[in-house]
Amino acid sequence: MAGAGNSGVKRSALALAILLVVVLLLVAICARAPHFTGIPNSTGQSAILPVTAPGSNGTIRAAEPQAAPGSSLTFPEENRTGLVTRSFPYVLRGETGTVNASLSSAMYSELAAEVPPEMCSPDNATVPCTHEVFSRFYLNMVNEPDENETLDALVNAIRAKTPVRDDQARIAISLVQQIPYGYHPSSGRGNGSMRYPVMILSDDNGLCDEKAVLLASLLQRLGYGTALLDFSSDNHMVLGIQSPAAYAYNNSGYAFVETTIPLIVTDDQEFYNGGGRLAGVPDIYPVSDGASFDSVSEEYLDAREFIRLTKSGRYTGSGLRASDDPALQPLVQKYGLNLSLAA
């Protein structure tokens, strides 16, 4: 009987050892499972189909686009929730801060796999690139329902920073301007593929039209009238925010907001595409009706002063130097400007 008891103990110990080995193998396999790296198609690229859209290849001379680090969004920090919190910096009257956003790899995956809401081509007679088609395309990009929860939460975080709505707009503008100007590796150097706003937040970079659409999404949720201003002849797009006529760009009803780099609202005197200032008349794609950014007079006066102080360096091509007028420094600090980019 004692021998049988010992045999039973041995079998139990062996079964326990086998179970332990199986558990350890499962843990090892799970630990080696890849994190989310996008939805590849048969070519190995992100499955975002190309769409011809104005402004999608825009560049500002001082902000040469760079590819996002890595091939796509990765969330090494994400746990069972599938979420990661990312902080986005902003500058408000010289004070720096951050706004947090919870981003999901699953959301990124779903958006990356979606077919763009409208496709057109100058050579496609079935879907010609008309103003109406572009307008519908941009409205769909701004108002993608799957993004509502993420963008609403980000806007609520902005509202929590200050009860003053125009200052909330300033935070949103600075936040988007601070996002690096760049393209996603899967889309080449801006071949027409556009990413949705949440994807720009996740990749932490964007081209001119992508960042303008992101800012339109945020300002619309803050209650402002907005539009996209497409300088197709200059291959550039900016955001327009409803403003008093005295501060509106080219009698458009909207103040000029550059999104690719930190720049004072209403400053439209930069060099683009390695050439001169924006020369064309923009096509205007209204996005939302809403409040006017009435206190933009503050930015307007500061922008005129910034242009005056930097005029010689900007127009001679010599750029700005540390020895330039020290009166620039308060404006640089107030708006978080980078002189090497703004020159």
C-alpha cells in the first residue's frame, strides 16, 4: 500500500510539472506576440487607399516633412485596455502645458482599414475633382463618427485648462502646431493618402491638410466657425477660423491659421515650397458654423509686429539670427515660436 501511495504522489508531481511547463510556454508565447503595427495589405503597406485631395502635398520651406519613426503606430505601454495616454504640448501666452489624450491601437487599426469617404481623380470622368466632391470629402474626414469619443475627450481636456473659450481655441491651435510636420512611411512623401485626425494624434505627425483637418475637428467641437483654405496653386492648405472682417484673410471671413509649425494666427507672410509667399486665391471649404474668434485682434497685432521685426531677414533670405532685434524674444516666448523654422 505504501508503494502504491508513493506511485500516486509521483504521478501527481509529474502532472503538476507538466502543467507548469505548459503554463510557462503559454506565457512565453504571449510575451513574444507582436504589438499592433498597422493593417498591412498585400504590399506590406498600410491599407489606406490613395485619394487625390488638394493641399495634400503642401510643404512650408522651414518644415521639411519627415517620416514618422517606425513603420506605424505602436503602443508598448498598452495593457488589457488597449489604450495608451499620450501628452501633447501647447503654449498659451508664454506658459507651457500639456493636454492628455487616450489613444487606442484598435481604433487606429479600424481607421487605417477604412476606404476613404470619397475618391476622385482629375482623369476620372465618373468622379471628377469638383469643389463639391472635395467639400464632401473634407467634411467626412472631419466628422468621422468613430473618432467622436476620442476627440470629444481631448476637447474636454482642453476645456479643463481654462474657462475662457478663446483661450481654449488658442490651446487647440498651439497643440496642433506643435505636432511635428511629417508624413507616414506608408504614404510616401504625401502622395494623396490622408489620415484621419485620430491617426495624426497617434502617429504624432501630419502634413498640412491632415493637420488642418485635425484642427478643424477640434475647433468645431469648441463651437467655432471653421473652414479649410486650400491654396491649390501653391500646394498648401491652412485652417480658417471665423473672425471679425478686419482680421480675416482676403475678405474670406476667416482668420489665417498655419498648422504645420508654431506661427502667430493671421501671419500669412511665410515662404512656402522653397519659394515665396502664398500667391493664389484659396478655395474655401466651410466645415462648421459657430462662434467668431473675436479676440484674434491680439494675435493680429502681434503678427504685424513679428513681420515688421523679421522683414529684412525674411525677405533677403538670410534668415533670423540670435543677434537680431531682442524685441523678438517676447513674441517667440509668447507663442512658442522657433526662429529657425519661421525665418
